[in-house]
Amino acid sequence: MIQDLNGLLLNPIRQGQFTKICEKYSILLKPTQNLTYHSAYLSGLIDRDGSIYCNNSSGQILVSVTQKHRYLLDLLSTLYGGAVYPQLIGNNTSFKWSI
């Protein structure tokens, strides 16, 4: 499983955790691949932290992903379009990408 994930993680927090695992098992850490239009990464984010809305009267579809940190959402915005904006939930700020 480590070999299958090696080079595919984009989240800086997960990259740090994965680096420690690779060091523990003496596995050479591969550089992270760039996010591409056809990457399955977006589907994983939507599955975990996303929403899909459909307005039946207008036929408009809204796709959004919410995260604590803005980094991954900026990658999505650059690649797929849409906008990233902060949102306050209680005393915490999170970020939402929507298109």
C-alpha cells in the first residue's frame, strides 16, 4: 500500500505523515505528482468533504468542497475554475471551493 500511495499525496499534512512512514520502512519517497484535470483526487475530496447541489427549477449544478486549510482548494480552483472563499463556522474559519 505504501508503494501505491507514494508520490500521490497532495495534502502537506498527509505528506509529512507519509514521509515518516517511508523513513521507518526505508522506502524512497517519490516526489509528489502534479494535480491534473483527469486525476481522481477531486472525486476523493468530494466524497469526503464535498457536496453536490442541483437546482431543479434552473437546472444549475453547484459542486463544493470545504476544508480547514486553503492550499488544496486553491489547486482545485486553478485547475477546474470556481472560487475559494473563507467561511466562519462558530469561532473557526474554514474555506470553501465552489463551481
